Amino acid sequence: MTVAAGISAGAALTRIPDLVTSDRLPLGGGYAPAGVASGWSPRGGLNVRWHVPTEQPFVALTFDDGPGPQWTPMVLDVLDRHRAPATFFVVGERLTRHEDLMRHRIGRHELGNHTWAHRDLGKLDEAGVRDQLLRTHVAIRRVAGYPPTLMRPPWGHLGGSTLVIADEFEYDVVMWSHQMREKRYAHNPPAQARDIVDNVQPGSIVLAHDIGARHRLVALNQLDAILNGLHRRGLRPVTVSTLIAAAAAGRASIKDFRADQGQMAAEK
């Protein structure tokens, strides 16, 4: 392409409003892909997980946005009856206000980072993301007695800054493969349970909420039915960390088996 042609093509592109928008985030904002050297982690990257491939009959139930005094205790009661562990992605400000709801009931469960104030991380620069995650990181460590290793961005909104800071904290970013669809099943709550039970598979990560609008009770009131249904299918609820560890152990076993087979073949 000649210089003149390039200039002409560039001019044509600038006339298309969809390609140049006034609200585009700056390079230092949420969608910046580059990491700063001061924040590099030894890993050099991180995992973003929508599900975890595994042959183990494990499913991870996750609850976002709490804790709150209305529904979090109800969720914990149901999980306790079934001895079912879950992962709670907590909002730091709410955890600080209601830490007694979780402090003595974490037990088999785990807490993940869901920001301090449920901010949209996709619109924040690195300093803003770091503040949201650090304050909640400290709160979880104080309440649970251990630092979190997982985070979930509110609304699932990811930007480059979020990935950079999540790597700095050595987090895995956890999304979801299935979610409660309370509005769809508002007039048929048992169908919400069937939707989850019939469609999850080993390695699924299920999104629910233990705080929010009242329609979310459609799903929470079906937790008994969901857990019973998973049991009938031979599926076992686990934390996200357990799911990740089980998958890693399975991959290691397959790798060792293949190495052994290769050694045996070489010896023949």
C-alpha cells in the first residue's frame, strides 16, 4: 500500500463513528493489556477458569456478593445439613460489617475476593483495582485466618488491569459455567433446581448469590433440591480450590502414566 493510500484509508476509518468512541478507556485504564514490572509475579501469568476439566465427579457451588444477615445464614444452614462445601466470593465491605456471620462458620467452605465495594473492575486502572482487591484480601485473611487465592470480578467484567493485579496477588480468576436463572423460573422454582441438576457435569462451576434482590430466593430456596439432585447423579459439591487441585492431580497422574508407558516401550 502506498503512503497516500494509507492516509486515505486512515481518513476513511476516522469517519466511522463505531471505531472511534468518545468514551474509550485510556491505555492506563481497565483494558490495558500490559503489566508493570513492579507488579510482576513469579508465575508470569494466571488462570481464568470458567470450569475445570476433570474426571472426578466434582461440582463447585459458588455464592457472590455477601455476606448479609438475611440469606447467608440460610445458605450456610442448608450446606451444613448436606455437609456440602462451597466457595463464597465476598465483598470486603460487607464482610467487615458482618464478619461474625462467617468467622465461626467457614469450616469446610472457602472465601474468595469479590472486591471491596462491588466495583466494576473493567473500568478501573491498576491503582483502583489494587485498592479494591487489597482491602478485601486483608479482610479475608483477618476473618478466615488465611489469605484468599481466588477472585471473581463483579459481573464477570475483566480488563487488562484486573488481570495484572490478580497475577500480582497470585490469584486464579474464577468465572462460571452455569448460573442460577431466578427470573426465568420465578413462577416455577422446581425448574430452577432441575436446570442446574440436569445440566452440570464434572468440573462445572455454578454461580449463585447470597444477597440481593428478592427474586434470588427462587434459587436459594431450591438449594436442598439441588444438593439432593447432585447426590442422585453421583456428583459431589466441593470448593473451587478442591476442584482445581483434583484436576491438577489427575493431570499429574496421566502424565506419570504416560511417562511410565514410554519408559516401558523404550525398554522393550
